[in-house]
Amino acid sequence: MALKGIRRSNKNPPILSHEFVIQNHADIVSCIAMVFVLGLIFQATAPLASVFIAVQHNSTDLETSENILYTYGKKDIAAVFFYCLISIVMHAIIQEYVLDKINRKLHLSKTKHSKFNESGQLLIFSAVSAAWGINIIVKDNMLSEISALWIGYPESHAQMSFMLKFFFIIQLSYWLHCFPELYFQKVKRDEMPARIKYATLYFVFTAGAYLLNFTHVGLVLLILRFIEEALLHLFRLLYFAEKSAAASNGFKMWNVVFVVFRLASIIISILTFHYGLATLEDQTLNVATGNFNSPLVRVNTLVAVCLVQAWMMWNFIHFHLRRLRERQALAAASRKKAAEKKAKKPKKEDSKRSSEEDVSELPEVDQNTRRRK
């Protein structure tokens, strides 16, 4: 079954026009990816195709090591490109066969429709990434103790298991695919800056952890972030589905998780970069051996991580302060409205009272005449 574009139209747009590419981008990209897969079949093209599909830079000495280990290198760029194509195809499949069907049942507005799609995609990716990362930690026995985040650097950190290396390649591919998706999804201009900033931060920090051999601490920080993100987008979907009670309780829980995970991320970063790596003997920068444990790199990395955590906390606090001001403004407006209604009622009663007093002051004959009127 051919994949369809996310936005379908009864009209057939001109071939290679913008609308044609947007409607059929999943088919086009899947055909490009299929070229690399078919290249594995033929002996002449198999070596080149395998660079894009298979994990490269095997550093294992088969005579002395039982486990296959990998490092990073230039060929990883080809793998990131290929799996970026796969991410675009998977994005379209989830949109077409999951999110669009739910959207049709909920009858959301255009604004909510866009936010629902964004949260749906990120919920699936965050949940899968968090579960995958936890599985890697358990299988590779990374956190038998907290010192595993820096002990053995750079030797044991520069050499990655297959799943750890593949995890980082998929992460880089996914956040890279977010940029062409801005075009394929027809994202509004006012929504673009936030999405670009979001994807850029993820891509830069993931690439930094991968290239500087800080994969262990980077994996832990990503897992914490993905767990918190999955909860946020789950509760956002409940909110869009008008499950107000569940969404309200969920957001309260997420507020606590967000703050705790931000503090945990800062503590883990300080322990790793300020205390752990600083105790190792080799403090020299050596790109050839993959050793980036120099004071300059450590300080800059720690500052960058802490600044991002502080920036997220600032946005979190600013959001809640804005919501608090909005609620206070609504409460003040409702109180003012109630006071105005209350002020109008006594006036009517006073006017009735004054008319009765005027009647009582008249002679008896005139009072009867006035009351009859």
C-alpha cells in the first residue's frame, strides 16, 4: 500500500510543484530510501549501500574481545542521512494511520489540530526512546554505581555497544528530520521558531555527547528528559480529547516531575563533570584517543547543560506566573461583575421605598387615588 501525504486533496497538483511534493513526500522519500536497500542486493553496490544502512566503525579486536564495540567516524553521516529518510516515512505513517483517524473523531479546531499532531508524534518518540534507553542501561550495566558515568573514560566510553551507537544515530536522525517536516507539514510561521529551537537544542546536545564521548551521562540525561516529555504530551492529548479531570491531575503530577528531573539533571551533570571526571589522571585534550577530559571542555559542557536546565525552569516558572495572573484577572473581573449586579438591586428597592414614602405623606383620599393608579 502506497503511503499518502498528510494533507490530501481531490485535485491533482502539477508534478514537482510544492503541493505535489507535500502531498506525496512520504512516497518520494520511501522510494529514495528503497534505492539504498536495493543496493545491498547487488555485489557492485553493496559496499556503498551498507555505509548508509549498517552501523560502521567497528573497533573490536575479535581475538581478545567477545562483545562487538563501535566508535564514531565520518561514515556515521551517511547513516544519519539514511535514517533521517526513514524518520520522515515513519512520521507520515503515524500521522496517516493513527493521528488523523483520532483527529477525525475529536473534531478539533485548526490550532488544536496542529498541537495534537505535534504532541502525538513526540509522545510516541519520547516513550520509545525512554524505554530503549533504559533497556541499554540495563543490558550494558552502565549504572551499577554512579561512578560508572566517568570511570574508564575515555577507553570504555569511546567504545560503544551496537545498541548504544544505534540509539544516538536514531536520535540525531530524528531531530534532523524535524527541519524538512516544517515544510512537509505546512507549519505556520508563528509556530516555526519554537519548533526550530526545540529540535536544534536536542540535535546539538545529542551530537555533543556523541562526539565528545560523553555517551553514558548523555544517555541518562536524555532518558530523564524523555520520561518527562512523554508524560507532558500524554496529558496534553488528554486535554485535547476533553478529558479535563484526568488532564488536570496529570499536569499537576507533571509539574512535580519536571522540577525533580531538572534538579536531578543538574546534580548528575555536576557529579560527572565537576567531581567525577576531574579526579581522573589524564586531563589532556587528545582527539586521536577520544579524550576530551580537559578542564576547558568540562567547564563549558557543564555550563551548557546547567544553562539549558535553568532556561527550561525559567520558562516553566514564567508560564505558571502568567497563568496565575490570568486566573487573578478573571477572578477580579467576575468579582467586579458580581458587585455591579449587587449594586443595581438596592437601587430598585430604594426607588420602591421612596415612592411608598411619597404616597404616605399625601392625604388619605389622595393616597387611595395614587395607589389605584
